[in-house]
Amino acid sequence: MARLPFPPFKPELLSELAEQASKLLPSEKSRDEIQRSVQLLVQSALSKLDVVSREEFDAQTAVLHKTRAKLEALEKAVEQLQQP
């Protein structure tokens, strides 16, 4: 079964999540505390994961495509040199 890719991570999602959680509490002070706590908790959880930013992923994908193209060109050159 094929694995579906994760959607790109958006940093503003942390703020939105924390804001939504803070709305569950009546006190403004409690909301701010919960918002900070949720944001820190999510950031901490994400930092423990072995993830890279979307920009870094895209950059590495570009490098991989370029390297693959060079490898294919070298394989063709070697194949031509091996022919009598």
C-alpha cells in the first residue's frame, strides 16, 4: 500500500492551534498561558521529530534530480566507451 505524503507544514499552524485551545478558557490570563503552553508543547514535539523544512526538502530534491541526470549521462558515456 502506498504511503500518502504529509501536507507541507505551515508554521502559522502552531499559532492557530494555540489560539483555538486558548479560546476554551474564560480568563484572558489563562488563555495567554495556555496559548504559550500549547505552542511550546507542539514546538517541542516537532523538534524531537526528524523533519526538515519544506524549503530544505525542495532544495535537496533539486540536488537529487541534478545528480540523477549527471549519473545517467555518465552511464551513457561509459556505455559508449565500452562499445568496440
